[in-house]
Amino acid sequence: MARTDETLREMYDAMLARFGPQHWWPAAAGADTAEGKLEICVGAILTQNTNWGNVERAIENLRAADALSVDALDAMDHAQLAELIKPAGYFNVKAKRLKNFIRAVAEFGGDIEAFLDRSVYSLREDLLAVSGVGLETADSMALYAGGKATFVVDTYTARILHRHGLIDEDADYEQIKETFQYALPEDVALFNEYHALLVAVGKEYCRKSKPRCDDCPLSDFPHDVTTGQ
DNA sequence: TGCCAGGCCGGGT
DNA sequence: ACCCGGCATGGC
């Protein structure tokens, strides 16, 4: 265990040294404003299984339509919203998911900052009750919009850790999350950057079909490609 | 050209 | 309790 903790901290250093800060949210969207926080939450839903470049187009459409507010999104009909977010793919399901999320905020009082401003436990519970908001999306919102020290796990996180023998093949989301939170100090900026770096490294070196470990920032850490997947 | 992206849900076994 | 099909655009 202590071995795993140390490895995870060293992996962070190695990835940061190679890639530098990733400037994910909130740096991008002025996240100390209500609109910035809402934009992050919207982006978290739109990016589900979707390239971030496509999400940016969709968000640009929403901004141009002056739709980046709880009231505007709540008032918009399905077809209208689906059309605006079309570039992000899965536009019909995502329009519903956005509406579901906005409904939850509206029912909480309609203020996104108030909605986010509570314990991670309470926030996570409400987010996970929204159909279309799963574990990763909820944690992304809580971390990047809500500023909570909660670690985000995605497919790259699981794949990279498994390749390096740090988790079981069948480790579930909560297990992986806890592995990080046990190993690391409870630090929002650290969790923010760590997840972003794992995604950056995953894209470059740890894709499903084309792993290339030669030049990977983590290649000095013991790993086994064949157990990958 | 086919594969992939910062998942999640609902229905079937 | 798993397993799987469906959802869909744009980039490389």
C-alpha cells in the first residue's frame, strides 16, 4: 500500500514534468462566476464519451444563443437545445441529460453556486440522482465547478493503473478513486491536475488499440502491456 | 478507411 | 448482479 501511494505520487511528478499544467477548468472558463460554473457542468455532460473539441463547438453555440444560464436552459425546448449541442454528438440523449441536471438545480432554488456550495457528500448524492449524471460526471462537476477535493476516475485512469499493476482488472470506480485519495493529500488543485494529466498521457500513450510505451512519461514505472486493454 | 473521444442508461439474462 | 446495444458528431 505504501508502495502504491509512493508510486502514484511519483507518477504525478513524471507526468507533470513532461506535459506541464493542462489548464483544464476552471482556468478556461472563469469559474468563480455562476456562468463559468454552469459552463463547466454543461461541459461535463457534453463530453461524455466525446472529444473535447466537439464539446467546445457545442458550448460556443450555447453561448451565442445566450443559453448558458439555468433559466435559459430550463426554458428551452428539447429540439432547440438538441440543435445547439449537435456538434457534441448524442445530441438527443444529451439534451435530455442537460435538462435533467438543470431541473435539479432549478428545484434546489435555481442558483448554481448555491447548488454547488455544500458538502461533497450531499452534492454528489444529488448529482447522482440525476439521470444522465454518472460517477465520473458527478465528480467532474464537484471537482472542477464545485472546488471539492474529490478525485475523478475515467477509462484512462483505470487502464493506466491496471497496466502498471496498481489495481485489479475488475477494480470498480470507488476503489480506484479511493486508491488516489488515500495516496494523495486532499488538494483540489492537485486532483484537478492529476486527472487532466492522466487523460493527456492516456490519449498519447495508452489508447485501447495502440499503446506505445517507448516514450511514455510513465515508462520507467514497471508495467505490462499485455495485461492492458 | 475505420477507430476513437474527458459515459451512461435501460432492458435483457 | 452483470452484460450489452444504443446513442452520433468530427478528427486523424
